[in-house]
Amino acid sequence: MTSVYSSNQPPLDHIAAINGSATKPAIPSKPSYGVDSPLGLISSLPFSPLYLYATLKGKHDLWDSLLSSLPDDAFTHPTLDAGCGRGMVLLKVAQRKAALPSTTTTTTTTTTTTTTTPSSPAYGIDIFSTADQSGNAPSATWANAAAAGLLGTTTTTTSLAAPLPSPSDDDDSRTSSNSSSGPIVLHTASFTAPLPFRDGVFGVVTSSLAVHNVGRAGRRHALREMARCCRPGGYVLVVDLAGYVGGYAECLRGELGWTDVESAWGGVGVMFGVWPCVVLRARKPE
């Protein structure tokens, strides 16, 4: 598999590390994603019922709808969830990928050809701050993936014979030095810094209620990085608080020249107290 990384030394994959550990977190009966911004819940009184509905149910329904609206071929490529937290969107994407047909049969008058398409991983990055989400930690994401039946085996290959060639945008012959055969790969990384991925490798890039947590310069940088890592013809989907998403759309349109950029109200189901959410959906020019 071609490496998605911009370096010969990818960051630690937490899923692989925990899979290989002698002691693993307890696996819950079903995934649990905590509460978005616990301080936000406290400050939303007396609108806390709306907030709790949004964080425990509404955002799940919205993301199910958003992901189902995208074409299957977008998920045949690796995907990225930026600010994945405990893995709600990350796991939904992995499940969407797992549901894709793995074989294609082509029949002519003389032959029948069956092609097997290997699954590509769903990647997630986060700084794992508990201020952004209660219980936010790589171990919590691993436990949720395990509860959802989305853990796989991970293999690490290291060549001692010769150093790997320097990465370049047009070199597709490289293989990953930390490649996962499982459906989920999880790294600690910040979208306010350069992401550890090559240009144009992800078919879908998602982010849910994460980008607003940083300052204006950090938000613009995050959108630039998500756009950079997205494949030509791929999709960027962002759900975030109203008042921020207009800036994301302006960055894609005005600064990066994307033309297929839409934003829409997320609906009453994602009212975080008095704060409504807006959905950004954009497709990268081919």
C-alpha cells in the first residue's frame, strides 16, 4: 500500500500500540463518546436539554446523513478525521468503508473477471484534550473501536539494509514504515501544525466540532491542511458552531479557489444550547 505519510518516520499509531500491549483498556458493551465541551454544557443552562440531545443523539444522526450522501468511491481511498476525539465520526467512516463491496465481477462473452479491492484505513488525529470532550484519550478511542468491532491487526516493517528514499509529492512507489492492516489508524497531531500526511491522499476529510477550539489563524491553517491532504475530487465535510463556518468557506473559496463549497444550517437536532451548528460540504477541484 502506498504511504499516506510525508515522512519516512510516521507518528505512533495508538491503535497498533494498544493492540500490541500486554494490558489493554476494558472494552465497553457499546461505544461511548462522552460530552462535547463539558464547560459548554454548564454554561448553556437553562438550555442544557438541547445541548445534551445534540451531543448524545443529534450529531450522530446528522453525521449518518452526511456520510450516506457521499458516493461510495470517495471511501475507497484513505480518509481522515481531524480532531477525532473518542472516535464518533472516525468509526462511522470506518463502518461506511467496511460496508463497501469488496469484490467486483466483470463478465464478457468469453471471460469472467473478479477483482478484490482491499480496504483502506480510516485515519484519525487529535490532541486528546479533555476540555474539548470528556474522557478524551487514545485509550477511549481504542475501546470504542473495539466495542464496534473495528479493530484489526497491525504490522510494522523496518528496513535495515538501506534508508528509504526522501518523500516527494510525485513518488507513489513508497511503502509505509508503520502500516496498519486494520481499519483504523490513530495519531496524536494538531491541525494547527503541518499534518504528517502527503498532499492529496484522502478521499474524504471530516471534522466535527473541533476547529472552533483554536484561534482564527489556527482555524485557517486547519482548513488549509485539510484541503491540502484531500484528493482532487475528494470531499471536505465540517460540522461546527455557527459563526465559524463562514470563515472556513471563505478560506476554501477565496484563498484556495475551490468553487464547489456549500454551507447549511445543521438543524434543531444539533443545537448545543443556544449555539446552532452549520455544515460545510466542499469538493476539491479535479
